[in-house]
Amino acid sequence: MNFERYLCSQLVEFRNGANEATVNLEEIWESGAVLESEEPVEEGAWAEIRCGAAYFAGHVVDVERHDFGWRLTIEFSPMTPWK
């Protein structure tokens, strides 16, 4: 499937189990998002994203290490799509 993606740079609250952090939302599309994090997260882990009244939940489907931290790809639950 081809999804229209939107680039952004927005700080959001990220929760993974009992761990909470502020991360940067880099990209978003209807069924997922890419986040930049200073801490690694296990692939397959449950994740929640909050920003103001917006809430998304899903699973981490990809984790990439780079010079400044970690790039996390989240696939949203069908119950919390963007748009």
C-alpha cells in the first residue's frame, strides 16, 4: 500500500510499558509514524503516543540505530488511525 506521508518535527509524549519519554515525531501517515528517540525500544513492543488531545497506539515495527539515537517506526492500531 502507498500511504501519503507528512514530514513534521513535533515533540510528543511516548510511552512503552512503564517507560515514558519525550520524543520527536518526524513523519506521520494514516496508519503509522516515525519517531526519533534517545533510547532504544524493542521491536514488536506496544507503544502509545500523545500530543495534546491526540492519542495513537500501536506496535513498534522497526528500530534503527543512528548517530543521534534511535529511529522508531510505529504501526498504529486500527482503533487509533491518524486523520
